[in-house]
Amino acid sequence: MARHSFRCEHWRLLHHWKPPFMRWSCACLLWVCLAMTGCRMVSSLSSKDEEKDVPFGKETQLAYFEGQAHLLKGDLEDAYAKFLSCAEAEPQEGAFHFQLGKIDLELTRHEAAELHFDRALECDPSNTWSHYFRGQSRLAQGNGPGAEMDWRPYVASRPGDLEALMGCAEQLLAEGHVLPSLLLMDHYESNVGPDEDVRLEALRIVQQTSDNKGLGAFLDRALKDFPESDLFLLQHIRWQMSSGDVDQAEAALRVLTQRRPQWGLVQFEWAELATRRGDLEGALPHLKKAMASDDVALESKLRVLLGYGVLAQEDPAFHGPYSTLLDLMMAHHSDEAAVVEMACDWAYQNGRLEEALTRAKDLLALAPGAVESWTNLMAIRVDMGQWSEMAQNAEDAVARFPLNPLLHYYQGLALRETQRSKRAVEAYRSGLAVVLDSPVLEGALASALASALRDLSEWEASEEAFERSLRAVEDVFVLNNHAYYLATRHALNQPLGPSKLARALECSTQAVQLRPDEGNFMDTHAHVLYKLGRFEEALTWILAAQEHGMAGDPVALEHEGDIRWSLGDYDGAHQAWQGALDAGGDPDVLTPKLQRP
């Protein structure tokens, strides 16, 4: 029997039952009636002698036709009034009560609908559509068991129609009536006969709602009813493993392997069994077969692959197995974005940037609507120094996701690296305009904006951007950069010099406190102290900087020379400046200093 989706559309649920003579449109029916002189209903309008053969009177017939016309126009209340007059005239005709119940159901008058379907079933107990719609009215009132009882004759009268059965079960489940849903399926099998498809649908419900003991009992019964079912045997094996009966599971798995030796799900369970026993090496051969099989769901493969990926991050011994499984997945699922993303990440982590770039492009083609596809590609381009290409990628990404501040950051970065600082400033400001509740990203955008503004010699705006960055988050590198630029630009004898240098000292002090062993920060602190005229302290800090990685650095040596000169140590100053020049310092700056007497 063909499998049916548990969640499917059921046109039967929209079926409007009508008496046989009303299953055409009103217009067609009237035309046929007028054309057929033998029709009792129409002939009665002109022949009193035949009234004894007419089931309904003229007024009732006309009211029914008018009611149908109102239905076609969507005038439910007008249609209701007409059908009500029909029901009052002919209370034993179930079709009129059926139509009234359908309208009440449509207008969410569920109690009234149930009463009309009661009357319809009194008139015609065998009408399963009346049962179906009464079940709907009962379910709408919270009466799941009542709906299930109504739907029993409806589904039992449709053997093989799993859409009808599953449609009713779905409605019960949607309202939280789990047991009635299972009882309905059980009733169907009791009347129609055991059906593996129905039982598998029931299994899905039991797996989600029952405890382990209840699931085991369900599977035991299913295996008795369907002893040749590979699917139920597989589910029973999984249940045994989850219950700790590994040996029993292995015995059953051997039986299943004899039946289906090439079945990917069998190989997957062998891998699971080996993993539960701690034999990851023994699991790998089975996983290779499972990963290459279309029998295993992609979600299951990804779950295993992700697990091996985590292990590979922690233990180099798993690099090989993870790479092998990843290659198999790429061979069979290269059109799946999740697989390609994992392959891209793995290549990137292992320094295979060209391969990572290729995977990132593939990922973007597969999932252009995912912002991660764009950020992955641009992160790789950063490492490869492909700034022009990155600028174009960023422009395309921003056009697609204009409210994503990270993309504006990447765009600004690429533009600045390609000497387009003016456009970079625009990009960073656009990012700051849309950043929300992300102080780290706001800080990064503002700091990058500050650097781009310095390229344009917009010093005041740059300093304000640095301050905004620090208001968002006190990043140690921003503290150091801001302190250095303030000290470089301002002097004590300038109008704003004292306050600017005081701010520089605050920032550099915080930086060396946060990173006490960072020589670069010590150099900045020494330079700030020098600009404040605190030369002895400055000399202590610049020498400490050289002890912490700045020895031989031309900038640090130049600063040492400046400090020694201010202290009157002219020979020491010349020696430091010469060292800076020899280390690659700027001769246009250092040569005039060396020429001082």
C-alpha cells in the first residue's frame, strides 16, 4: 500500500453533501427539470393529479433552490432562512438539516450545528458525511472523544482511503486529543484489517507522547501483527538500544541484516550500536556505508557528522574520520547548504583557503537568502586579502540585507583597504544607523569609522567616533589607539591640549591595567606621559615596553630618543634615534633629530 503524508490536504473535508437530485448547480438542475416532462417534482407544479407522487411541495422546492442560490453567492444567513423553512415544512428530510448544520458550522455556531446533524442522522443514520461534520462540530466544542466516535463510521466506510483517516486523526491531534486519535486508527484497523501504513502513523504519535514502557508495548504488538515488517523490527531495535538492551538489539540487528544487508538504515544502526559500546573505530566502516546511502535521512547524517566535527575540534585523532565522512557527504549531498557549509568551515580551519573559497561560493549559490553565506565568503576573502572582490560581495550583500550592520562593517573594511575611505565612512555610518542592542558591533563600527575619518584628516570627527566606540564597549585596543592618536595630535600649549592629553592618559592607563604585559600599550602610555612632560615616568615605561616585545621597534626607539633628549641625555637620545633609523624608521622624521647638536 502506498505511503501517505500525515499532513496532507483533504478535499473530502470540504465536501458538501446534498440529496441526489441536488448534486448539480441550481441552474443546471432547473434546466434538466424543465427539459424532462417526466420529472415528478416539476410536473407537480402543473398537475394536481400527480401530487401524491411528489416528495415536496412547490414552495419547499422553490425555497430549496433559492437557498442553493444564496449559498453560491455566499449569502449564508439568507440561505439558512430558506433551508430552515424547508426543514419546518419537511422535518423528516435529512438533507435540509444537513445544510443547516453546515451553515452553522461555517458561522462557528457549533452547538446549533451539532443539533442539526443530530436531526440529519435521525433521518438517515447511514449518512457518513453527517457523522463527519457532526464530529467537526463536537471537536470545535472540545469534545474530542465525541468527534472520534462520529468519525469511526466515516473512516470505516472508506477502506484504503488513508487521507480521510489521517485527516481526522490530524484534526484530533491539532486540538491535543492524542488518545482519541490513536483509538480512531485502531478502530479503522479493527474494521478494515491490519494496515502497516496506519500503524506506522500511530507509531509516530506514540513516539512523541508515550513513555518508554508504552512505546515498547506498542512495538511488541506491531511486530506480532506485522512479523515481516523491516520498519517495525528496526524501530524495535532502536527501542532496545535506548532501553539498554544492547545484546538483544544486536541479535535482532543480525536478523535484519540478513534480510536487508545493503539497507543504509541497517548500517546506521550498526554504527549506533558500536558507538554505544564505545567502539568509535568500529562504527566508522558502517557510517561510511550509511552516509553513502539514500535510505538514511539527511537530518540523521548531519547529526552524526556534526558530532564527529565536535570531536575533531577537540581531538586530532578524529580529523581523519571526520574528513572521510565529510567527503562522503559532499559526494552525495553537495546540493545541501548545511553540508557545504561544514565542508567550507573545515577547509578554512585547516588553512586550505582556496578550497574554502570555492565552498563558500557554492554555499552562496545554494543559500543566497542566508546572511551567513555572505559573511563566510567575506571572512575568507579577508584572510586572502581579496579586498576588491570583497567590496563587491559586500555591496551585493548590503543590497539584499540593508538592515544588517555587520555587512556594512565588512563593506567599510573592504572599501578602506582599497583606498576608498570616503565611501568607507559612508558604509560605517550606515551600519551605525541600523545597529541595535549590539554594543560590541557598535563599538567595532565606531572604531573603524574613526580610523577611516583619520584617513580623510577629519580629526575632530575621528576623536568623537573613538569616544562613541568606548561608550559602547571599553575595548583595550580602542583605548590604546585613541590614547595614542590624542597624544600625537595635541600638545600642552594648545587651547584644548591639557584636557585632550588628560583623556589620553585615562585611556592609556586603562589599557595597561587591562593588559599589563603588552609592550605596545606600554609604548603608548610612555608617549602620553612624555607629551604631559612627565619624562622620568615616560622613560620607565618605554624601557619596560622594550622588555615586553618592543625591543628593536623603530617607533619605540624613536620615543625613547625623544624622552632622553627631554631629560638632557643627548648621547642616549642620538643612540636611540640611530637605532630607530637602522630598524627601518622614517628618515624624514629621524634625520633632522639626529642632526641636532
